Amino acid sequence: MEVLDKRQAVLIESVHRGFLYQHLYAVGCLFSASSANVTSIVVELDEDIEIVSDDRTYIQVKTRSGPIIPSDINGALERFNDLRAEHSTNKRVGQAFFVIVTNQPPSPKLAKLINGKKWPLDVKFLWPGSDQTHLHSAYPPAWGSINEA
């Protein structure tokens, strides 16, 4: 379904793009949760979105106007390390998984890191058109724009 006033949608997206995309992604998670054994979805606690089931998935949502570069996600990866440590010492229940959802593909340099041997196995990177068949059914696809969402 198309928006009635595309100029209004462009204005809203330019002002609120990151938060709106993030919250639409959270709504997508809510819609998907009923078929995915999810007990709760938390927004804006330790990460942008957290999906709670037997395990806990921390989702960082990023929107950019061009390909995602390593510095765009370095902070998220550092927080993931801290959260992973909390789970490994049983300060937090269940196994931790991490997902970075973006509206843009990774840059060549970031793609090389993602496909390299040093990329953590418990961190997935989703962008429009990326392979998501290996993921839990609670994740909606990454969208390229607010209108796609």
C-alpha cells in the first residue's frame, strides 16, 4: 500500500528515519512473535530491540543513506561483547544472540569483516536482500526504506 502524500512521508522519514525504522522493525517483530515461541519483546532497554524466548536476542537497528561502514557498528559490537559476558557468567539467563539490522548493505570493507574468520558466530548482519533463511522466524526482513516497512 502506498502512502497518500509522498512529500509528507519524505519529510517524516528525513526527520525521524532512524527511530521510525527501528520502531517499525519492532512492530514487525511483534507480528512475527506469535509463530516463533517468543515470550516478550523489549524496546529500548540494553539494545534497540530484544527478543526474549528461551534465549535472548539483542537487535541493533541502523539506518544510513549509504553502505554501512565498520565505524557505524563498532559501538554495537562493543556492547554485544559486554552483554555476551553477562550471559556467559550467568548474570543473565539464556544464551545471547546478536543481530544488526540495517536499511543499507555493508560496505566492501565491512562485508569482508562479516565473511571473515574473526566475525563472531553469534552476530548476524541483516540488510535488504541479505540471506535470512538461517534466522529465527521472529525477525522480519530488513527493509530499504520506511515505505517498504
